[in-house]
Amino acid sequence: MAMLFRRLGERPDFAADGPEPIEHFGPEAIALQARENQARSVAQELLAEHRGARFPRVHLFIGQGPTGAVGAAAARHLYNYGVPFGMTLAGACEKCSAEAAHELAVLAAMGVTPEEALSEDVAEDLVDSIEEDIRIVAALAPDEMDGRAKEVAIAVEDACLERVPRTLADDSRFKTRAPADGDAVFSPEYPARTREDSRLLDTVGIEGFGIPGLLLMENAGCAAAREAYLMLKESGGSEAGAVIACGKGNNGGDGFVIARHLTWWGVPARAFLFGAEDAVFGDARVNMEGLSAAGVEPVQVTDEPGLSGFDEATASAGLVVDALLGTGLAGEVRGLARKAVEAISASGRPVLAVDCPSGLDCNTGEPLGTCVRAERTVTFAAGKVGFRSGRGPEMVGELVVADIGLPAAAYGTES
């Protein structure tokens, strides 16, 4: 992997030392998704306030436990958004929980390290020295710590009382709220990429910076869910809801995340899996199981007769979400996937494409036998070169580039 990081400098060997991939939906997946959703939501609110000149920068006080991990994750997003911030850890890094230690290691790989406050006096003096117009974020939970670190955290909380800080509390049940007018949205502005460089970008994020693929999928799915929600709101189709066509790979995994978030936001969402459940693996499987846990059971379509249920669902839907094939497709669309693309096209409903309209060669902009024509496409991290060439523009429709939490330094790598 050394060639991938030739522009990135040295960083922890996450391939060897990072957390094991999560194979099934359960408490570990819930905690990871909840931390990321809460951290991203807080960072987006701070971005909006910073853009509105409400404050020049942020200072984060983070603890050594899961709540501190949320604060460190928020710092990762603030860094990507370009919001200036400082960061102080209550206690010593080596005493952090596994969650906080990993988030701090990701920040270290990005070149960001916190100062350590090792005594109550230092912590109180630091809070007192922060200028009044700097927003303080307290991601502290003294109950998660012990010894001197706990005393430091209590001292920070006491010193912050008069500053009205934003406080974060660990909550494994945290769910994002529905999008609202005026929400801050960060859209990366980097040159369009080929499918090969897009795949490399994900690899760099996961193996070079230690960002779990499940976390990237959560960010991607939430961003796409936002666009689905807005399209339904704009068209008046919120009550009719969305039908999500999911493939067996990571694009389908994004679709499962979309359905889960829409369900959280009170929008009817039906997910159809084109293929057998036992053919879904990795992060996509975790999110398929997570969607079932949220009360939405994906409907399996394994043969052409099974398409009738999908056709019936799309006939009354307010929106069809295409999460079938994504950017990895390089050969002609065949078999059940082709029938699914044709069914989406024949539905007559507005279509949101996830990452890339299914059937479009994202390098050339030409359909691969057949292709979904979308009203809007939400693509991740960067645009794709084929979106601007050939028939790409007419198939992509309105293009939205969504942030998925990759550090800016990751975009410097090319195949």
C-alpha cells in the first residue's frame, strides 16, 4: 500500500492495528453509527453558525470515553469543513477507551493532535483563557473516566458553566433529524475522478486513515437520504414515500442506509433487494440487517416474476431511489439487473440515482446496454468524469456531490 500514500506522509498502520471490520448488525454497529451521526450533525450545525459569522472558531474539550470519541469524530468533520478549531483532551491519550483512541488515531493520521490537560488547574486556566466569541464544545462525561482524568473533566465542566457550551452526551440511540431549510451542507470541490480513482479514494480512507467502511457508508447513505427527503418534499410526495432498489454490493448498502434514515424521519420507505440475501456481504450486509432491525424488511427479488411486486410499489411511490449498480460497473448490464433498470425507467416516477445512474459507464458517459435516467444524482466524495461526457449529463440530471467524511489529504492520491 506504500504507493497509495506517497503524498500523505507517515501514519499509523491501520491495516494491522485498526479495529476489526463489523460483520453483523449489533451493539458495535449501532454505537459506531450513532457516534458518527451525532458527530456529523453537531459539526454541520457548527458549520452553519461559523458561516453566519456567529463565532471565529471552535474549541473542543473531549474526554477519554465514548463521549470523547463523539467529540473527536466531530473534530474530523470540522477539519474537513475548514472550520478552525482547537482541541483539548481531559487526561492522557494512553488511558483512552478503544473508541476514543481510534478516533484520535484517525485525527493523528490527518495531522491533528489534541493538547492534554493533566490537572484541574491547567484545565480551568485554559477555559478561562478562551476568548468569549469562541464556541466551546464539551464532549465530556466524567462517569466514563476515573482518577485524575475524571477530576479534570469535572473542573472543565464547572469552568464552562458560565460559557454556555454545547455539550455532547453519549447516546447509542442517536438518530439524525429530518432535513430542514437552512441546514448547512458541505460539498467537496475536487476534480472529477475515474471509477478506478474513486475506488482508490475509498481504499485510502479505510486503510490509510483508519476510517471504517461502515462509517463511510453511513455518511453516504445519510447524504443520499437527505436528497431523497428533499425531492419528496419538493414534489409533495412525502406521504407516498420512496421505493429503494438495492443491489447486492455497496451501492445496495447505501440504499439500506437511505431507507433507514427515511424511516427515522417518518417517510414511508420500501426496500427491494435484487438478489438473494445470502449474497450480500460486508458493510452492505450489516446495513441490510440494520434496516430489518429498524422495522423495514427488504423484499427479495430473485427472478423476473418477482418484479411484479416492485412494479406495483413504484406505481404509487413518490420517488424511486436507484441504488442498484453504482460506479463499479464496466460491462453491459445483463440478467435481473437489466430487468430492474428497465422497470425503474418504465415506472414513470422521479428517480434519485445513488453515486451513479445504474447502467452508466462513469468513465465514458455512455450507457452499458441500458441505463437509468435520473432527475437527480447524488455522488460521493467527487464527481465522475463520465458525468460530463457522452450521454452522461442527460442520464445524471441534477448533480449533487456529497461529503462522506474523507480527509482532504486522501484526495491527493491517484492510481
